[in-house]
Amino acid sequence: MAGKNKSISSQAKAVAERIHCLRDYLDLLSEHGQFIKWPEAVMPEPDIRKIAVASGRDSMGAPAIMFDNIRGYPGRRMVFGVHGSFSNIALLLGYPKGTSIKELFYELIGRWGSDKPLIDRIKAEDAPVNQNRIESDINLYDVIPLYRVNESDGGFYIGKANIVSRDPLDPENFDKQNVGIYRIQVHGPDQFSLLSVPSHDMAHMIRAAEAEDLPLKIAVMIGNHPAMAMFAATPINYDESEYGYASQMMGSPIQLTTSGNGLDIQAGAEIVIEAELINNKRTLEGPFGEFPGSYSGVRHVPLFKITAISHRDNPIFENIYIGRGWTEHDTLIGLNTCAPVYSQLKESFPEVVAVNALYQHGLTGIISVKNRFAGFAKSVALRALSTPHGLMYLKNLIMVDEFVDPFDLNEVMWALSTRTRASDIHVIPNMPLVLIDPAAEVPGKGHRLIIDATSFMAPDPVGADSKLVMPPSGAEIDELARMVQELQRRAEKS
């Protein structure tokens, strides 16, 4: 996917240059009314969960929320909703609040392309994350205000950490240094489990370490640069750097330092937990209320031993609410799931116009494409299923014409209603599928559904006498729509 990004606006560059860590981003959000502090003392459960659910009802405008009076955790702070709305994402990209999802998508893919890292190296002794260090008598419960994300979770979970690991067979290769988001269940003061599906980079590294009896050290970064939180969940190739993509997308360097166990970590992270895989040791993990909106069950997963903890003064624990959508999970990874799938498809099929994979981490995707001939859209759909993300996640695909906005579900429903025939629906059984899909036949195995809702093309004889109504579109209509919105805002103020 290496290539050349489009130029980033001066406003976006100004935002990128002022943000080096989570605290900088919270300051930016605060300036725009997108960050609040909860005024009352809260119980970790159920208060935080209830507030997260209430806030998540506003996917366009919900603020980040800080809790600094948590019963049972005196002096501890936590924040959620940092990426909880598309307005927060817009501000990160240098756009105003209320920018449409479609506009943010095209901005994101316009920047997509280069993974050459832009890095500022900070000496370990100068890095804020190393202001405090714990190497003995480690007790995670003393550092983080832990709680169950959903009421029937099997334990305390950390849901939004950036986890750094190096390929145990190629540890000096920076590009193979993975930064991913994997759910972590705490199993004691100095132990936790980590879940990754077979296609994830972390799973590959665990298999390699255990097969060769090699050490696998990781660093769990909590409270991160907002761009890193986005791109740690982005499905890019194994040898592409998340640090590289995040820095290139922002157009400004990411500040890194070296962890005590030799990994590249964010210098401004709030908390870093250093740990090592206990080879060939498994523990029971779950249940956990996952993004499909159901509990994921219990399974045996790898176990890690904590070796040290570093943290800033007065650290902020950043966590996320995950459950039946819409939640921060969806706004956090929605756009940056769309972008790589679009980029990978575009290499093979320049006719692809847009990809909407916002829903449940892309379990359902909508792809708009300019048809070349009958059956062409189905071929594009099959290519989407072979992308790194599509391999395990893209379960239901709806293909629409290039003039159908895949981010406008009214237009998508029109296409489904008027373009789809029974012969345009295809089910492919016995396919790999993410373990936590509740509709899977067995965990890790299921179907693919392709619905071709594109217009009929030769040599298809059906529909040749039905001429479509093509309403005016383009830059002029976009400008008129903005004018209508501006006049409406003025009317509201008058």
C-alpha cells in the first residue's frame, strides 16, 4: 500500500503539530466542547457503564468524559469516549464538528498510502511515561481503576490498550513491530490474558515464539496518542508499521522512546505495562460483552506475566465501552477499517468508488463500484473477501452502483429494493470467520453473503428498458447542501 499521500491542509497540520499525547488531544476537544468532567462521584459499576451507553446514543457529537472521583479508587482517573463520536474524529483530522462521515472517509483515503515512519526519538529518562516505574511488588489493581465493561463479563478488562510486540523470528525489523488492540483480561496483580484471532499479527508471533521456544516480550500502552489508538486497530499488512501509518496520516512525527524490555513505545503514553508470554500456558478467558452485541463465551487463551509498569504522574486510564452498537468501538475503528479495504480493492479494481465497513467491525460492508459488465460487482466482492480484514470479518457484502452513496442507508435500501433479484444473492458456506461472531456455525467458521444490488449490464437482458432517474449531483449540489445547512443554523440562532 505504499504510495504518496495527498497534501494535508494547513489546519490539519496545525492540529497534528500540537498533539503529541492523549492530554494534548483532550485539551483540543475541550476547546470545542467535546470533553467534559463528570461532576459527581461514581461507582465503577454500574455507573460508568450506564453513562457510556447514554453518551453513545450520539455517534456524531458525543464528548469524551473524564471521571476523577471513582469510589474505591481514590486519586485515580479514567476517561472514555475519546473516539466516541465522529465529531471527535473530525477535530483530530483538522475538520469542524459535524463533518459528514462520507467527507471524513474521502479525507482519510486521500491521506492513505505511505507507511514510512515519521518518528521523534525521546530519551527514556526524558519521556513522560517514565516519570514513575514499578519493578517489584507489582499490583495492577493499585495503578488502574479496573471494572467490568459489561455486567456479565468474566472479569476486569482493559479494552483500548495499544500493545507493542516484535516478531520473535525477526526482532530487529521495525516494520514487523506490531501495534495492535487486543482485549486483555486481568487474572491477578501481575498476570493477564490476551485474545487474538488466528489472522492477527499477535497470534502469528505467539505461534512462532512457542514453536521455537523463544521469548515474546510485549508492552501494553494505555492512554495513547489519538492517532495511534485509531491505527492500532487498522487491518494493514504484517510488515507494515502502525507507527508509520499513524504518523503519515497525521503528517507529524509520533514521539517514541524505548521501554524497559526493549520495545518502541509512545513517550507520552499514560501507562505502559511490560510483560512476557508464558510459553504454552493457557488460562480460561471470558465471557466478554463483545462488539457484535453478545457475550463471546469462555475459551483457553495465552497468559502473560507482568515484569514492570511505568506511568506518568497522575495517570489517566483510558478505556472503552463495547457492546451492542452504536458504541465507541464503532466510531474508533469504523473509518480506518473502510480505508485499507478500499485501498487494497482499488489496486485491483480502479472502478471501486467507496467502501462502508462501519458496522460491527465490517461484519457487514457496502461497496460502491462502477460496473463494467454483468457479474463484475460480484468479482469485486470476492476480492474484498481476500483482503486481510475481509478474510475473517467481511461476512455480508452489499454491492451498489457508483452513483449510490454507501454511507447513506436510504440510498442503499433503494438499491436493495430495486436492483436485487434472487439470482443476485450468493451464499458461500464453510468460510473462515472471526471467533466471536454469534452467528457462526462453529467458532471460527461460517458463511459469506454477497448481495449484488448494482444495475443490470450487458449481456444481462433483464432491465434494459428501465432507464434510471439520475438526479443532479457533484460539487454544485454539495455546495448547495452546505448552504441549506448554514441557513438552517442561522435560523436556529435567530
